Amino acid sequence: MRLTISTVVIITSTLFSSSLFAYNFVVTENEFRKMTPYCQRSFANFSNAHKSGLQGKAPKHKGKDSIVAWHAGLWHFCGGVVKLNRAKSTSNPLEREKYLRSGISNISYSYGQIDKSHPWTRDMFKAYIMAYRMLGERDNAKKYLDLAIKYQPEYIGIYSLYAMFYFDTGDYKGAVKVLLEGNNIAEGKSAEIFYFLGLAMIEMREIEEAKKYEEKARSLGYPLEGLSLKIKRAEIKKKTP
């Protein structure tokens, strides 16, 4: 059987339309406001936004972004993020896991359709990592941390997330190692990296080193309340006989 170009276009359009109209997830207006601009565009113009009353509430994607968003079914990912946020806000463990599993499923749909070097995948990696950390599935969280560094090595935020992964188990040396890698990529211009390095040093009882990183983070405008408080407490504890 030979397929003409027009036949392929019809088949492709049908598949995308099926994905579009099969996605029945409804978000609140407040959840919509908290979305990234590209998620707002996808939800307001591609998904069944009329069910949420959000149709046309954001401008359309422009140029290649429109093609990428449509091909990836980006509304699936965006809805998945909403579900992860709902999981964070519920105190019911069964409901939390339900939202997390469903959110991961939605994210996976879009993740499977998009070029992993596209900037939007940064948020996808971040969402995966957050979800699996909440589920306590460290192997899966590490999988996406490693994939994020592979495909988005210049995404500085991933190094802080990787440090938090090590913080979870008290592996502060591991955290310092990955943060220093991130600092090298950032060329010493990431206040967040310095902040987390300071936190790691406090946990390793390297107070003077922590103070150095605190000053570097401060010079770059990072809010330091948590780190500063930890340093003060560590100094008081050190002086107490």
C-alpha cells in the first residue's frame, strides 16, 4: 500500500486530534494563572479549554513554537504539572500518589514527542524529578537527573536539584561535587549554586567555607535567610562548651 503526502497529513492530523480531544483534564483559573506562559498558550489554544472556560485566555504560540507544542501535545505536560502541584497540596497519601502517578503519565506523553534538547524539556526533567522524589523513588529521580545533565548541561537549575537529591541522604560530599560542576558551567555566576554550596558546607561543619559561599551568593543578590541563620547557629554551637 502506497501512501500519498495528503494521506499522511490526514492520518497525522487525525492522530493529533484524537490526542487533543481525548484529553479531558480541567484546570481552575487559579491553576491556569500559575502556569508558565507557554503552558498557558497551549492550554488556552490547543486543549479542550472550553471545558475550563479558558479558551482564548492567552495568545497563541508563534512560529516553530506552535509546531513543537502541537506535535508534543504540550497540554498533556502542562496538565501533568498541575497534578503534581495538587499532589503537593493534599494531605491524603492515597490522593497524593494518584495525582503523582497520573501527572507522570501526562508528562511522559509530551516528553516522548519532543526533542530533548528543546528548552521546554528543562521543565519536564524538573517535573519528573520532583514527582519521583515525592514518591521516594530515588532510582527514577536519578535517571532523569542524569538525562537532564546529558541533554541540557547548561541548565544550571539541574545542579541544584541534583544537590538536593544528595542532601536527602546526607551525602554532602556528593552534593558539593555536583554543585562544583554546575559552578564551572555557570562560570561562577550562579547565586543559587553558591547558596547550596554554603548549605552543604554547614552540614559538613566547614563554617568558614560556608561564610565564603554565603558572601558570594549575597553579592549576586540571592536571598540568604536560611543559610545565614544556619551559619549563626553553627557559630553559637561551636562556641558553646
